[in-house]
Amino acid sequence: MKLDEQTRGDFPILQRIVSGHPLVYFDSGASSQKPRAVIEAMSEYYERSHANVHRSIHTLGEEATELYELARDAVQRFIGATSREEVVFTRGTTDGLGLIAETIGRTLKRGDEIVVTELEHHSNLIPWQLVARDRGAVIKAAPILADGTLDLAALDRLLTARTRVVAFTHVSNVLGTVTPVVDIVRRARSVNAITVVDGAQAAPHMRVDMSALGCDFYVFSAHKMLGPTGIGVMYGRRPVLDSFEPGRGGSEMIKEVWIDRAQWNDLPWRFEPGTPPIAEAVGLTAAIGYLEKLGMDRVAAHERALTRRTIEGLAAIPGVTVYGPPLAVDRGAVVAFAVDGLHPHDVAALLDAEGIAVRAGHHCAMPLMRRLGVVGTSRATFSVFNSPEEVSQLLTAVAGLRASL
Ligand code: C6P
């Protein structure tokens, strides 16, 4: 059975009628929809087991703690981390990148260099700008080539003995470019830089394996991978996490506290101050279970086929521009496009009138927009429940927009 036929009935929201049409949801890159398994796991948790975690020895406290820590095991398995201590829960990708930047930031000195890329989402730029401003560090960006792939030769020229951090996206949320993580990590390591990978658009769509990628940090959000909002993952390689002081403090991230000092808790709790997102962790476990049952290789193949069909179809419509690497190059489940004569927001509004949800705008990647010479784009992003027939609907609708001009 095709993946969309197998999964569609699991997503209650897909019953919605929008603008008089059955919903076609092509905005999973912003936030995916949730299968019933996730919604029910969270309701059941609140109905049966809710209490705070790591604090209370009563039955509910123990149950909640067990469920929360089971999520860590699920994530460890899902991303191939060597140990559960390497999995730290955050509020999402932005929160994880902020935590990393603040933590590394404390060790930066004037003139130290942070290398990013032109592909970055603001969440992997602004935290570095904040610490660079405070510490007198310098930010440099590796450019992209005309085809939307990263210019690795230029990246090499940016790496120096002063480079302390190389922070880059695994998959661009605009161009769908897949960066060669292993290769970049090897280059960064040759100058002893710490590698930080933004996996927000990768982890939901392909098998990611920390032991194979070899990066120091990898972050992503649950809400883009069929899970709930409010929780994300910061993977940190054990020796690197061990070497860092916590960036934020309070609550259960300590072993012993005096008025003027404290002894930190063990990993991973040292990096999890405050009451964590417990129900969200339960939802994340369910989302991971759901994806694992489908199989990430099957998910990737399904979404790759949708992406290919969309790119080929849009490129064949006169007056439509598709951005990003050619199909021959590996791409994420993202297609950004422009329709001549229409502002991206108008494209999104007109498609919405036909029940088709796409995102339009700068996609929180303004430097990339500037590089492309556009104010924004329209963008379709895919998930397990999308079908080739929905792609055909999008293509017909976009062709209709052009024809009506
Ligand atoms: N991109 C999009 O529509 P949060 O919001 O913290 O879960 O994720 C931030 C983020 C970080 N990196 C990348 C590559 C991303 O794509 C995102 C989120 C959404 O493209 C919302 S702007």
C-alpha cells in the first residue's frame, strides 16, 4: 500500500474542509499535523499519569518520570546516539540552538570566529549574533553556489585556527539543499572547531544517525515530525557535553546547592532546568513509534517522489520558477517557487481559496532571500500523509493562477 493511503486515516485534521475543499496540507515544514496515536498518548498521560518528574516518589510521580525518560530512550534509538545521556530535551530547535550558543558563547574570546552558511534559518544565526556581540567574536558565512548547494571550497577558505564553531543546517528549509554533514564535520575538526547541526528539516524526513554523522551537536523539533509543539531535542556528543558548564540553571539540574555555588547534576539533566515538557515527551515517543513503524527509509522515498513530481510539474509551467538544487542532487521535502506576476503571499492566499495550504514569505531566512534576490517565495513542504494526487491538484491550481493573469 502507498504510504499516504496507509497513513491518511490516522490524521483527524485531514477531514477538515477549507474554503469548501478538502484540506491539502503542504506546510509540514512549518509544523506537521499529528496522528491520532500522538494526540491520544498525550490525553491518556494527562488523564492517568500526570505529575512532575524527578521529584516525587508517589505513584504518579514515578509513572510520569518513567514516561518522560522513556522518551529519551526512544530519541536515542531514533537518532543512533551512543548513550541516553547525550539526549537533552529542549523546547524546540530555536531553544536548543540558543542553549548551545549561550553555553559555547561563554568560552569565546575576542576575535574567535563562528562559521555559518548562507542557508541558515534565523534560529541558527541570531543566537550566534548575540554571543558574538557580547564576546567580540566574528561571524562568517560560507556561500552557496548558483545551484543552491554549499560552496565547500569557500567554506574551506573560511576555516582557520581562529574558527571555534561551525554551525550549519542539515537541510535548508527553503531550497531543500542537503548539506554533506560528514564532510563538513571532518573539515571543521581539522581546525578543532565544534560542529552544530540544525536538523529541524532533516530528522522528520530521513534516517539520521549520530554515530555516522559524527557532529558535536544536532538539534530538532518534535512538532515538525508528527509530534507536539513545545519539545525538541539537543543531541550532544558525550565528551563535548561533559566539558561544558550548563548555560541555564535552576530546579533539578543540580546535586547540591549552597548560597554562592552549586554542584551540577549528571548528564543529561544538567542541561534541563525547570519542569520539562512531560506530556510533550510522551507525544514525541508516540510520534517516533509511528515513524519507526512506517520506516524512515520508506518515509524518505515517499517524500522524495512527491518532491520530484512537484519540481518537474512546476518547472513545466511557463512563468514559474523553482528554487534549489537540481533533481539529480539529493533534496529535502521542500519546494520553494515563484509565480511571475504574483507576490508569494498572493499565491498562498489564492491557493488557500482552493483548500491548499502552502507557506509564503522569507521563511525566516532573510540572508538567503537576499542571496536569491527575492523578497520571499511560496513553498510547499511534504509529509507522510501527502499524496501524488494532491501534488497534481497543486500543479493544476498553480497553472490556473498563471493562466488567469
Ligand atoms: N522553520 C519553516 O516554516 P522551531 O520554530 O524552533 O521549531 O524551529 C526553528 C527552525 C530552525 N531551523 C530550521 C532549518 C527550520 O526550518 C526551523 C523552522 C519553519 O521553515 C518555521 S520558520
